[in-house]
Amino acid sequence: MAEKGEQSEQIWELLQALPVERQKAVCWLVKNIDIADRLSEGGKMTSEEIEELTQRALDIKDDIMLALVKYKQAKDRYETENKEQEI
């Protein structure tokens, strides 16, 4: 149980280090995780696609778009790692 407390503390510290608008985007993502999951369905995105969408989100200062892109990247990485462990 202490491990979850430590993880929560680490997450809280990381969140506090973000600019306020990015904190709001992360909170939006958490509150709307079902929407994020639906938007992130489909095939794995390439590194180039992730990079392009990340840059676009930064250029237009769209922190929710940035959070969604990074969520998709993390989800793809997690699914790839789990598939590799199954083999």
C-alpha cells in the first residue's frame, strides 16, 4: 500500500511542476479518460506522427491536444511492451 502512496506523491510532484494550463489539461484527461481511450483506439502511431502532432499542439498552444497525443504515445508503448512480454 505504501507503494501506491509513493506513486501518488510522485505524480502530485510532477503535476505541480507543470504550468497551470498543462495541469488543467492533465486533469481534463483524467476526468475524461473514457473519451481519451476512444480517441486513442486504432493502430500504433509512428514516431514521426507523434512528433508532428506534438509539434502542432505546441505551435497552437493546445494543451489538451498535447495531453491526448502523449497519452496515445504512452498507451501504444504500454501495449507494445505487454505484447513483447507475452512472447
